[in-house]
Amino acid sequence: MDTTTEQPKGLDTTDFFAVAKERRSVRQYDPNHKMERSEIKEILETAILAPSSSNLQPWRFLVIEDQTAKEELLPIANNQKQIVDASVVIAVLGDKYAYKNADQIYTQIAKKGNMSDEIKEMYVNSILDNYGNFPEERLSKISLIDGGLVSMQLMLAAKAKGYDTVPMGGYDADEFVKTFNVPNHLEPVMLISLGKGTKAGFEKTRLPLEDVLEWNKY
Ligand SMILES: Cc1cc2nc3c(=O)[nH]c(=O)nc-3n(C[C@H](O)[C@H](O)[C@H](O)COP(=O)(O)O)c2cc1C
């Protein structure tokens, strides 16, 4: 479906509500627009402010910027044109074993004076003990949930910076892992094309809130 000639809406504001309203999944991009790594990093720096389970930040990013690598990804991602036309594709990955970084993370927190060394030790030991005994499936679920949160924040940050995105689940994850040498402990959450959109995404349509909302108990 390709029904609009409307351009993606450029925003003259970073007001949260305007950004959330105007972000759309954009599938047409200017293939000549190159993004500086510094701009991509700025967007990612905002994305990683997202919350995560026990603040373990299991997200990892593979930024695919080389055209040849994007061409390699194209058939793996159902030949979706945004793969090759957007400035970059960001593969958001989840690290199932991110809990192993608990000491590094909680030492940072303690250094900021937000926690005594003693409490820090207690937290770290409890995380290592709990997460270390979780079944793989649960670890995977946690990293996928946190990966979703960081992805959303990435897309909103991009929109606030004047860029467009589209999240993608339509790709062969196993083939992606193989081709891009993704290490075993990481699993793909989604791919996100990021760049200068040339055509607006579809106007938002959502189920009425009343259809998806209940109060207190089902
Ligand atoms: C996890 C996930 C996977 C998606 N996969 C694809 C995809 O493979 N290709 C695509 O064009 N859009 C994909 N989308 C985009 C959705 O179609 C889009 O978010 C939805 O239609 C709502 O439109 P909006 O993002 O413009 O609000 C995906 C979205 C999500 C959240």
C-alpha cells in the first residue's frame, strides 16, 4: 500500500505530546541522507535513559550503516526497502545475561552516593542469585521487554531530532544472527530503520481506548 504523497511532518517543537502524536512508521527514506555517528549516538544516549528490570540495561545495539551490509540484510528482512534507503538500520538486541554486569552498574550507583557499599553488595548478590537461577525463558522475556522500552524511546528521540523510523519484526531472526555474527548471548528484539523520511507513514488509526481499557479487575 502506497497511497500518500504527504511528507513526514517536521516538528518545530520537542514537546512530548507533539512528538508522540507525530511519530509514524515511515517506510520511504532519502537514500542520500547520511547521518553522522554523533547524531546517532545522541539519539541512542536518550534511548538508554529508558527503564529496565533492576536497571540491568540488557539492550545492545548493532548499527548497520554500510550500504553493502544493508544490501545483505535486505533479503533477510523480506526485501523491505527501508532497509537499504534509510541512513542506518539499528538492530536492537537483548542480552539474556546482562545481570552479570550487576556489580559494575551498582558500583556506579554507590559511587554517586545513592547507596552505601554495604547495600550495594546486598543488591548485587541478590541479583546474581535471583537472575542466575531464572530459567532461560524468563531471562529472555526480561530482555525482550526492556528491549521494547528502549526501542520506543529511540524512536521518539529520533522524531524529536527531526528523523523518522520504522520498527521491524518482519525479518528472519535466525538468518540475521548468522549473517551478522550476533553472539549467542544476544537475541534480536527488533530492527529499526532510521533516517530522513520522504513520505509520511499512514495516518494513525487506533482502536478506541474504551475497547482496550478496563478498570481494577477483569
Ligand atoms: C514489533 C513491531 C514489528 C513491526 N514490524 C514491521 C515490519 O516488519 N515492517 C513494517 O513495515 N512495519 C512494521 N511495524 C510497524 C507497524 O506496522 C506500525 O507500528 C503500526 O502499523 C502503527 O503505525 P505507526 O507506527 O505509524 O503508529 C512493526 C511494529 C512493531 C511494534
